[in-house]
Amino acid sequence: LDERYKIAKLTFSISVFTDGILAMKKTLVGVIELDPKQLLEDGIRMELVNSVSEALNDNLQFNGKPKNSKELHVMENLIKLSNIMDGYRRSFEYIQDYLNINGLKIWQEEVMRLINFNVELECSSFMRRKFQLSRYQSDSIPIPVHQPLLGDYSITFIGRLGRELLKITEPKSSIYIDLLTSWFDLRTHQELIDQKFTGKINDSIEIYGLVGLDKLYSYMISDNLETIHKLLLKQTMKEKPWIEFFQRFKDEVESRKNSGGKDVAKFENPFKFYQNYVGKCSKSLPNILPLILSMGHKQVWRCHIAHELTTTSRLNCRNLSDSLSAFNE
């Protein structure tokens, strides 16, 4: 009922706003000419941005407990958000002919602008130089900025969603089976998230949200690499034993490449070879292993997102997808 009320409220607001506007003609207010059609479109865009922004901010919060104990809280929220977004999209399809506007174009432009602005805001926390002016923000149709939740590291809804997915599939409490492309609980062996889960994300925050998540994880991985680099410079690169250790490793790998005749190192027992060096590193550099696990964890999620984007593009725009593949080849 709440979802239907919000959708009906948006449709009613747009209808009431248009009653007087459609009867107007171009008029002058002082020396400024007002175009009623443009004024109508700007008002619709503003109402859309405010409604969608509120829906995304309210439904992508994960502090409570799920109503169904067998279902993830994030899954419940995504399904609810998907229904709201689908209702908003249908309401635009309903009124676009009546208002003589391109409702689908307005929907895509404003949702893209809204999500990209929040992604930019979230990614700015990983940058030394913060964004001063966003190219997605507008004076005429401003994007509302919601306050972060108390005690949450995330600035926006995209950050909360991204960190919630990482929390559910944390390597300490879950295991990823590559053959099944799914995460399972390490203790109960119950399936947590499968490949179809990214489709639920696509239904709720659309393609722009998936691209935004991928960008956010890229910034997180970059931050992890920078932290590893600082640790290596601080602990290893200034000590002579570590310099000799890495030089010995490099020389042995290079010798295997030269003996193989190709630019690939060949080992009869690669696990034993690498395990010897990894064992020595892990004893002295315990802080780096969690960062490497974290990077791999995010990279697996990026692979899932890339698969969903590729599949969606092939289904919805086959010609463009084939053209891009041809250019890449």
C-alpha cells in the first residue's frame, strides 16, 4: 500500500501541476519570456528527482531485520525498491502522451544524473582532492543531498548498498564457489547470493547503479593498493633482507621464463614454489593478507556486475553490443 501511495502521489502531483500549465501560452514576465512547455518539463523533472531520490535513500538502508528470516534484508529492500521504481516508470509512460513529452528520455536522463551524482559523492571520500562542483548537479533542477546515517561510513545510498554486499559475502564468514558463481555460508553451507542477485540490483537501481557500484569498488581497490604500497615502502623496501628476498624471487621467475622459451614461467610444481615464498611473506607481513583478500573479494563482485551488464546489453541492444565487440576485436 505504501508503494502504491507513493506512485499515486507522484502521478497526482504531476497532473495537478500540468492543469494550469497546459492552458498557458508563451508570455513575458518583464523582459524574460516564459515557455510553459519548458516550465512544465522542468517541474516534472524536479518532482521525479525528488521522488526517486527519496525512494533510493529510504529503501537502501539496512539497519533493521528482515521480515522473513530465510531471506536477506538486502533482498527484501531491493524487491521493494524495484516495485517502486517500476511504478514510477509506468506512471511516466502513462502521462507522456497526455503531456506530449518524451517520458522515457526524461526518466533515463534524470535517474542517470541522480545516481551518477551520488556515486561521485561517495567516491570523493577516497580522493585527496574532493569534488567542488559536480557536472551532474543543476541549479534549476537540484539533486537533494541526504544526510549520512548515524554511525555509517557511507555517504550515500550507493555506498550503503556496496558495503552491505561486501558485509554479507565477507571472506571470513562465507566462501565463493566459482563453478556455481555463488556465495555460501561457511558454517551452515546455505547459499547466500547467486548470479541472479545482480539482476535484482539491475531491476532496482538499473544499469546506472550497476556501473556506479563497479566504479565504487574500483576506488576501494585503488585505496587498498595504495595502503599496500605504503606498507611495503615502510616495512620492506627499506630493509636489505627484504630487498634480497624479492630480488631472488624475481631472478628465479625470470630464469624459468628463459628456459621455457616463451614469456611465461613454467614450474613442475607451482604450488610448492609459490607457497615457499608466500609462507615467508605471510609470517612477516600479516597486515597485507587481509587487504589482498579484500581486493579479490571486490574483484569477484565486479566480475558479477560485468556479466550482468554484458548479458543485459546483448538482450536489449544486440546491434550496439555486437558493434562494440567488433571494435574491441
